[in-house]
Amino acid sequence: MRTEDVLAAVATGLWSWDNASGTVTLDAEAARLLGLPAEPVRLTEAQVRSRFHPVDWNEIDGVVNLAVAEGTLAEARLRIMDEHGRVIRTVRSRSKPLVEGRDYRLIGTIQEVAEPQPGASGPHTPITGDWRRSREAFLLDAGRALAEARSTAEVLRVAASLSMPGFSPDGLAVFGMSGERLTVIGHHGHGEGDEGPFTSMTLDTDYPAAEVVRTGRAIYLPSPEEYARRYPMTWPLAQRFERRSWAFVPLVVAGRTMGTWMAAFKHPVAFTPDERSVLTTVARMLAQALARAGVAESERELSLGLQRTMMPVLGPGIPGIRVAARYVPTGGGLQVGGDWYDLIRLPGGSGAGRIALVIGDVQGHDVRAAGLMGQLRIALRAYASEGHRPDAVLSRASRFLAGINDGADGAHGPRRERAPAGAPAGGSAGAPAGGSDAEDAYGGARFATCLYLEVDLDTGTVDIARAGHPDPAVRMTDGTVLLRPTAGGLPLGIDPDSDYPTTRLTLQPGETLMICTDGLLETGGHDLDSGWERIRRLLEADDGEDLEALADRLVEAVHGPGSHHTTGPLADRREDDIAVLLLSRQATGRAALREAPRRTMMTVAQAEPERIATAREQVRQLLHDWNDPDQVDSAVLMVSEMVTNVLVHTDGDALLLAEVVCREDSRRLRVEVADASDELPHKRHPGEMASSGRGLILMELLARSWGADPRGEGKAIWFELDEPPSGDGCCA
């Protein structure tokens, strides 16, 4: 009897699929099962495709490719559709690929299978595909989890936690290569030291993982007998783990086999085509995740090396002060950028001496930004060590960076600053020759913002020069936090002749000074204002005892697990480098801290009338816990009047000094506005339509007391307000 007759008797059809010609040949029984007349026929792929459920047809390609790659049988369950789109039966197809160069032929059988469904009413009820949906959900979850893993250890933990639908392995191992030897990258489900016999195997060892690395083909061992038959030399090594089935799947990235993934089972597994497909897909995702983790770890190692090279070591404690600093690179690329900080011991001076604090941000988040940062940091350190004042240090640094920018653009600037001894030459790492970098994301020239502070350790005076950088902040002894407005100039490198005026403030014992780059404020969708409010709350809640812990909390608020609770109003959530530097003057006792006055001082220049709004905000922040809101509004109004009068009626600048002093049972606010004019104010009697002349009348009505005092060359107008006794404040 012919083979065809035997197969027809058991309702099994024969078919072949020629990949080169795109034709499918069916015998009579196969044609009948596909809903066609029961006679031999040759069809195109499109004609055959119309007889299958579209979801099943989409899976055929993956099953066939897997079988061709592994040289195994291709097996699939397929739903047959009639011309009205109804499922008329389910068939099982088994076929063997015959590879001929780049093409292949499939020869196999097709047979109807019973698919009973709960509540089925007839032969045309569609199948549910629960296992298929479970598998797809598993692969989606696995892909998401592996994509989020950032290190090799995390990838291995994710792989160990995967629960595959219907056949979860209880033993996993990932093998890599080192030269011509096999290495164990990680394992799960084995004891410590169990990997010993498998490490440093040569790739020609008779072991499944080594063979997979050599050939790039998966190996499936459904039983211990099969393992012992195919690999008798290494079977004793695996026998002691008492597993029943093993899958060794290649880890392939960009067409190159980088290792082997082993999945071992304590129960027998047949390794059906569906199960092999799941294992192969997981292995591909695992290989990609391991490759990404390896690159990320190399980048982190390079990043940490650059940070250690470019960031200063604060060294042993300096008498009278505490210092803490943090640097966090941006989340992308090599995790290097242009942010930096520095602490410099300055020459000369008596007593405890002087130090300089520097913080800055070079434009960009790439290796060139890091290189320019290194050059600029060395230049600033050299200029400071030569004994220059803060304004001169920044002026010279700006000329230095402008000279580097001229070199990057292939031009010669009209004026360049001499590089000090020890500073790098302008045309090195940060400035490529010619204008080749002019088309990068930030253009050929880069600028930098910078804040330079010179601190007298004996008196606490701080002289500040600012180049386009965020202002410093001070946390006072009672927890009040103020931004300290400072005069400033353009960012470094834009105008080689730019000037940088100096602002002076005094840091009292127990107070903490914070300087930072804009990344601390703006990361997480914040602008400078909303970002500052987030940082202010942290500073106010701090007790001032542990500066290192405060630095950690500031960074965690932006990058830590809880940072998503403090996202800002902007849609842009991009990350930026973060540098933050904290300095605190040590106090002699807690009582002295409680009694220390709360003080702010600023200058409003004739050319900067917009700073009147800043003066009002400074007073409002100084009185943040004042228990009478009406008095706060009155104080702000009087400050606005006093500063405006100086700018309108004199030719000089206004110097504002506001101070809150604790008394026995309450607090007193005293505000002075000084100017260089000798002319004392006098009360006027403005009419109803007059637009001025009411300043002193307001002070008489709102202030507890006020006055005008001659001050050598100039005068000072002042007023005082007493807080009602119920206020807690610093006197509690």
C-alpha cells in the first residue's frame, strides 16, 4: 500500500512549501483539510494564507525560521477558515525543513485535531488561545523588566525571577567568553561554588554551553538519557544537580554569539516549538540586556574615573568650618558633563586665612564639555592662587575661555588672556583643531556659568563674583532660608572684556551657605522658581547638625526614589548634571545660635530698578514666620517706598539692611535704607491727585518708629516694627 493511502486512511495529508518559488503543494487529504476540493493542487502562498486564521499565519514565519535555524521540526496548531471567515477546524502541522543555500523547502503532514471548548455549540466555535495570550503577556513583561535593568547583576536577578507560562526553570546560568575559555557570568538555583567545575572550560570542551558558543545553535536536552548520550564526558558534572531537562540557548547580539543561557528544569520538558520559541525570544532579550548593561558599566567606570580626576578632594577639615559637596552626572551618554566645584586655599592673610569656593557649569553634557571644564577649573585655580580678587579671577577666566572658543572656531580673537602657570594650553582636549566641531549640538564655541566666593574664615565675610550662575542661598541659625541676590556679569567665554562686580555678605556662626548648579533646581520639570521652592523646604527642615546628610537629602530630592513626587510644572522632564557645595561656620553654643539676629543686606543700583522687586521679596522671605501678615505687607510696602525714593531723588545706589532681633518676649524688625546723599527727607502734604510725596506719611502710619540719621557721607532712613507677643519665632 502506498504511503499516501496509509496517511489518507488516518486522515493525514501531505504538503510541501517551496520558499524559493513561493508555492505550496497539497495532496487530496491536505486540500480537504484546508476546506478545498479533495484533490491534489498547487497553490501560491497568498492562496494558502487565505485559508488560515490571520493570527496563526503570522506565527508560522517565526516557527519556520526557528526550525530552519536549529535544524529541528516545525510544529504548529492552525485554525482553518472558510470563505466567510468562520473557523471550521483546527489542524496540527509537522514539517521538516530542507535547507538549500539561502532557500529551503518544508515537507510535512497536516492532521485535524479536536479542540473542545467550554460551552461550544458546534464545529464553528473559534478557539480562545489562552496559552498564546499568556505567552505574549509573559514576553511583554520580561522585555519591560530586562529593558529597565541597569547592571549585569540586575539583569541576572530579572532573569532568575521570570516565570515562564507552563514551564518555569528552577536553575539558570549565563555563560560568557574570555578568549578561548568559557566563563560563568552568573547563576541562580545553585549553591555557592557550584559553578567551579564549569569556569575556565576551553571552548572545545564536550559541554553543551561550549558547543552553543562554537556553533551558535541552541541545544535542547529533554531527558537525562539524552544528555548522557550526547555529552558523556561532562554528564557527571550535571548529574549531581538532579535536573530532568535542559535548554542551552545562544546569546546573540548584532549577529555575534556572546555566550550561552542555560535553563534547567526539575520536571521533564518536551521543548515543543512554542516552548522553544519562548526560550529563544527570552535569550535574545537577555543578550540585548546584558550587552546594554556591559556598555553602561563601562561608561560608569569611565565616568567615575573622570570624576575622580576632575573633582577635588576636600581633604582634612579646615578649622572653624564644615564643607560637604556632591556631583551627580546626567543620566545619559557617558554620564560626564561640564558641572564642577572646587575649594582653594588662598595665599596670604592672617589668622585662619582665606579660602575660595568655586562652582560652575560648562555648556553641554559630553566629553568635550568635561574637557573644557577640566581646563577652566585649572585656570581658575591658577588665577586664584596668584592672589587676584574675585572679579579679576572671573574676568581672566572669561578671557581664557574666549581664547579657547576662538581656537575652536578657527579664528583669532582680538584679545586673549595669558594662561597662568599650571593652566592647560587653549587648544587641547576641549578645543578641536579648526572648526570641525562647529556643527555639534552646541556649536563650535561653548560658554560657562560660574560662581566664585572668597571666604574670610576669621570674620565670615564672603566676597562673591557671579558669571550668569544661580545665586547662593543661606540657611540661618533659626532655619530661615534666603536667596542672596548678587550682582553679576555675562557667562564666561561670551565677552572677553566683561566685568564682574563683587557682592559682599557676612556668614554668621551656625549659618550654612549653599551654592549649586541649575541641575539641582531644574531637574524633574522645574523652572528656577519652582525648583528653588523644592530645595528651600529641604533646607528649612534641616537641623544644621550634619552637613553630609543634608547634601545627600538635596540630591535624593532630585534623583532619589521619591523625586517623582516633586516633579515640576513643565512638560520637559530632562535631567541635568548636578553639583552642590555646602559650607557652614561652626558656632560656639546653642544659646548663641538662638539669639543670633536674622539679617539680610543688598544693594539696588540706579541702573537696576527691577531689583526693587527682589528687595521686597527678600524682606518677605525674612519675615516668613512673622505672625502678623498685615505687618509683613506694611514692611514690604515701606521698603519699596524707601528704595524707590533713593533711586528717584538721588544719583546714588540704595543699600538695604533688614534685621530681625529677638527680645525677651517678642521680635523686632529694623530696616535701614542708606544712600550717599546728604539731603534729609522732609514731610510733604500731597493733594488727592498727587502721584508722590506719601512715603513718610505711610511710615508714620505703619511703623512703630522711624527716623533719618546722618551717616558721614550720606544718610540712612529706618523704621522698626514689633511682632505681637504671641509669635513663636526665634525667641521660643
